[in-house]
Amino acid sequence: MRLSVMLENMRTDRPDEWTMDEFARKARAMEDALIDARAGLSYIQQQHGNLYGVGFNRVEEKAAKALG
């Protein structure tokens, strides 16, 4: 299940410790996936230049915001 859906469905002020651990694991997995995807997209941009319609800048801006 997507982390955002899990968080939306979790309607408590204080989730239990196990739930928070699961959220943290999923968040780390998403961060790792985003870092890998970002690196792959950067490689494509370096090798092929700014391809029309790919949105390198948009992806980079959103990834930078998400990763802090």
C-alpha cells in the first residue's frame, strides 16, 4: 500500500510504535528509490542533453524538495 494512503487512513493522533516503524521503513525505501531515479535521470540528461518533454528541471525541483 502506498505510504500516503496509509498515512491518510491512519486517523489517530498517536500511532503505535510498530506503525511508525513501518512508516519510517517505507519512507526510507521511497527516498532510496527517488535517489536512484534522480541519478538515472541525471545520467540520461548528461548523455543526451535536455530532451524535449522529459521535464528534467521539474523532476529535479520536486526531488530536491522531497529529499530536503
